[in-house]
Amino acid sequence: MDIVLEKKPVLLTASQVWNDCLNIIKSNVSPMTYNTWFVPIKPLELIESKIKIQLPNSYYYEWIDQRYNTLLHKSIKETLGEDGSIEYVIQEETNEPKLDRPINIRIKAPEIRIPVRVNADFKTGLNPKYSFENFIKGSGNELAHAAGLAVSNTPVGSSFNPLFIYGGVGLGKTHLLHAIGNRVVATHPEMRVHYVSTEEFTVKFLESIQNNTVNDFQNFYRNVDVLILDDIQFLIGKEKTQDHFFHTFNSLYNSGKQIILTSDKPPKDLRGLDERLISRFHMGLTADITPPDYETRLVILNKKADEIGLSIQPGILDYIASNITSNIRELEGCLLKLLANVSLTARDMDLPMAKRTVQEISTTRKSHISVDMITKIVCDAMKIDENKVRDKTRKAEIALARQMAMYLSKELTKNSLKNIGLYFGGRDHSTVIHACTTVKSLMESDNRFHDQINAIKLRIETAGV
């Protein structure tokens, strides 16, 4: 009589299943895509034919769900059978659950980096107080935040190279740059990470010309692993510096080094910048940062109040969040001014004090705004010669730009209707009233026009701040 030994079922772990999936995925995507979007995913749990995987943030989920959903499900079904399925968990929504067992990836091992600290004399230029942990994420910066995380997790071979972040003054661009740099330094101590403002970069370049040390300057910047350059718009009008940066950019990019840039406007609007540079900025990912919404402003105020030890009534924070809408810097400035008022007057903070402080900040903001400034910014946005809006022409696009400038002049300055009309070619106050009515009507009926006016308004309010 033959004895049949019953085979014990093989118990797979989530890690083993996910590693098999990675084998399939890796053969269907480019190395950069694989490293950027799939390596950061963590297997959490396997329940029957369902695998639970953790994604770094919601943006990762949206990107993968839109572009790689079919590939993911194909890999799961090939590994677990037709009943195989996936459950996504967003890391932001968890308390870092532990893996069931250490991952033992059965694919070709990547190059192993031996952590070697950069020479202690190397200057990163980074401010250690800025991190992802104290960066407030909201709807206005979600893409930039997610892309920054992706780059900091995979600083070599990132799909986002260059990463170009743009937005108005005081919205957190510089904070995000330092957070990316600090994360790379912490996780890849062997890498040379350098942050520099464009103004400082320009000054150092000019000094290198004067001191006959251009080769040293060039060697330094072309040998960093991650170059972070803030406010690239300040290269406009500096042809020699632009040319040098163009060659530095090419050298770093061709060597697979990461480049991260910021500006106050998108690449296409950087008129006066070399077209060769602009075309290279478009090779990676462009992400904007817009003013924070009400909920984000409230979170920022609460966090800042905690940091400086202020106990503030919810009604006061609500009033500030509702009335200071342009940028984060003004929100924080308002709290500091309230703190100063409390300290100097020895009075308790109340709503009337908050209202006076907000009014003072609003008045200070408006004091530097002129009709001339508004006209320049409107015409720049509309790509119209500003002299033409003062002419008698009724050409449609010029007339609209004139009406927009009149409307914003009434909204943002203390000039009378008469003075605004005089500025625009000696027109009377009734023309200004008509312009304001027309613009308001267009804003109510056309969402794109509404957004355009608000974007121009933000540029005006933050210019020179």
C-alpha cells in the first residue's frame, strides 16, 4: 500500500508577494519610473488573495491609479491568481504600521551605496529648521509637496529632473527647498547637496571672474549631486550668468544629478530668460504653489501660535484666517504683531485688537501699490505694451487690459476715481465705474477670467514685499 504524504501549503508573506509583483512591474516600465513610483511602496499585509500596500502620500495614489492601475492589477493576478486584489493605504493616514517581515527582494539588487559623509567643510547652504515635518501641506501646494518628497526619497534617477516649483512671495517655496535638501542630507549623507539663491550664485560668479577663479567656481557647482537654486527669475538680464548656468545645468543633467529650481512664475512666463534654459526647465516636472485656502491658513495660525506660546481664542484665529489671504508670511507676521501688542500694552488679546492689527497690515501692504505698478503687472500678464492702455484705442484686448487695470487700481489703492481716470489718458470717473462693472460681471460669469484676475492681484500684492 502506497503512502501518500500530504504537502503542507506554502504560506506566503506580503513581502514575498510584493517582490514577485515588482519583478513583473520592473520589466514593464523604465528604471526611472520604477525607482520613483514603485520602490517607495511598502507591502503591509496579505489576507487570503488581497495584498495591502502603503503609498507615501495621496498624490502617489492618484498618479499610480491613473497611469499604472492596469499594470499593478496584472502583476497581482499573475502572482496571486484571478482572485488577487490590492488595497491601498496612504502613509499620511497611518501610524507607520510595521511590515509582517523584513522584505527580501528577489530581483537584481541595485547598486549599494556605502554611506560616506561629505567633507565637514562642505557648505550645503541649508537651513536645518525647515523640514517636511513642519511644512504645512494644503490644496495649494499638494503637487509641489508630493514631488519634493519623491525627489528627496530618490535623489538619483528621479523622473522629476529638473523639479521646477513656482508661486508668489511668502507661499513656502523656500521652506520646501530646504526641506528637500535636508531630507536628502539625512538619508544620503554621502551626497553633496547645495542650496543657493540666484542672487548669491550671480555674485559668486562675478567674483570668480574678478578673481580669475572661474574654473574653481565651475568645478564646485558641476560636482554637486543635488543643486537647489532659489528665485531663478533673477537671472533675467544677466546674460553671462545665464550662459554659465546653462552649461552647468547641462553638465549636471547629463551626469544624472538632481536640479531643483524655484521662480515667481512658470517657465513660459520668464520673458528675458534664454530660450535654451526655458526649454530645459520643461524637461522635468513643473509644480505651482498657490495661496493657502481657509482651512490651511487656520492650521498655519494654530501651529505658529503653539510655536510662540500664544493662547488665542478660536474666533480671533478665524478672523485672521478669513481676512489675510495672500500668503503665509503675512499670516505669521500678523501673529507676531499681535504678540508685540500684547507685550507692550499688557492687555489681553481680544478681537478688536486682532481687527486693528489686520487693518494695519492691510494698510502697510497697500501703501507700496501704485496705479503705475498695477498697470505694469496687468500689461505684463496680458502681453500688451503698457503705453497702449493710455491711448484712445478701443481695440478689444487693449480695452480689456485697461479695464482690468482700472478695476484693480480702485480695489488696491486709495486713489480717487478721478485720479485713476486721469492716469489712463485723461478719462473721466464714469469710465472707471464702467470698467469696474464690466470686470466684476466677467468675473462672475467666467471662472477662468476670475482666476486670472486673482492671480494678477496676488502678483501685485506680493510685488516688493
